[in-house]
Amino acid sequence: MKLFKLSQNRISFYFRRMFFLFVIGVMHILFLWNGDVIHLYALLGLGIIYIIYLPDKWILGGSIFLLIFPFYDQFAFWFFEHIGFSPESFLEAYPSEKITELLRNGPYLETVNFRVQEYLSNVPILFVYLAPLALSMFLLEVYFGKNQFERQLDLLVKKTQKSVIWIMILTNAYRIIFIFYLPN
């Protein structure tokens, strides 16, 4: 087992970097566009500093699990119902005509308030659908980085080529089944 160690200065730098990334993401949500994911990446990035010390098998297994776990919808529905969170309630005061008028000609502070409400209505999309996928990719990146696969990329491509092709075929078949056959 390889021992992976980060210096205190490196960890401190990493936390500052994630904090500033989070601030930039929040400012982007408030002042430009509510669909920003930079703050989400910063939050997930904070957890990586602890995950990096886990065994490689756990990191890779966690990445694969998050990528193929099929019950995010059911879990989110149960969780949000349990805590009484209703995403659509945040936008009840904003019919489509009002949104268009507000974004084009509305008072600035009211548009910022609308962006906050719109962001809150998008919390399920961000934290139930995007976060697990992003965390899966983060874990995969940690796994690759810890094992220094970038130094032997040609060998990695040759070793995984058949697996990747089979995974592409299976995941696309999985999507086709869930999109076209199961809804009926």
C-alpha cells in the first residue's frame, strides 16, 4: 500500500483555493447566472482532501458506485418529502411574463432575489443529479492521480480499450431501455 502524504502548507493552500472557488461560484450565481456549478465543485473539492487517504479500491469502487447507482430519483423524492422541501414553491411568485420583464427591466436587487429563488428551486438538480456524477469524476481523478496513470497513458489506453467499448455499449443500451421501453 502506497503512503500518500500532503504537507500542511499544501492542505492550507488547497482549502484557500476551494474557498475562493466557492466565493466566485456564489458571486456568479447572484450576479450572472443561477445555473453555475463552480460552487458545487468547490464543496465537493473540500471533501477530496479527506478521501485522498482512503485505499485505492475504495476510491475506485465509490466512483463506480456513484456512476451506476440508479435510484437517485427515489432517494431525492423521499428525502425532500421527509424534510418538507418543495422546489417549485420558490418560483410560485414568478410567472413567465414577470420573469422576462424582471430580467430585462427589473430593479437590480429584485433580479438578485429572483436568482436566489431560482437557485433554491434548482437545488435538487444540483445536489441530486449533478453532485453524484461530479463526485464520481472527482474520485476517478483522485484514483488516477494517486496511481500516476498520466505517466503511463499509452499503456492505460491499451489496457482499457476493450472495457471502455463494452461499457459504452452497455450504458447506451441501459439509457435506451430506460428512455424508450420502461416508460411504457
